[in-house]
Amino acid sequence: FYRMSSPYVILGNRPLDQWKVTELKEELKKRKLTTRGLKEDLVKRLDEAVRSELLQNSENVSDDSD
């Protein structure tokens, strides 16, 4: 899920910092998160949300899934 070139999560085959502001805002709205702030703020907020979703999903999946 992570690429060395970007510290951010990859969604839709692109790291979040390569997304357009409108795309970031749409994803934040889907997650009922605030869409205020600079692009950097939006990227960080969405990155944190996606990481916590991935963590929750991985905790719900059994360890036998490799």
C-alpha cells in the first residue's frame, strides 16, 4: 500500500499528495470529515483517516489471511 516516493497512502494508484484538492475534498466528505484548510491539511487528514480504516480492517481479519 505504501510507496517510497511518497509518505502518504496510495488510493486509486496515486499517493494522496498527488490528488487534486477537489478529489481530496470528495473523499473527506464521504468520511464525514472537514474539508477546510490548505491542500497539505487535506492530504494529512485523509491520510490519517485511510490509515485508521486500514488498521481497523486488518484487526477484523484473522491472521490466517496471508
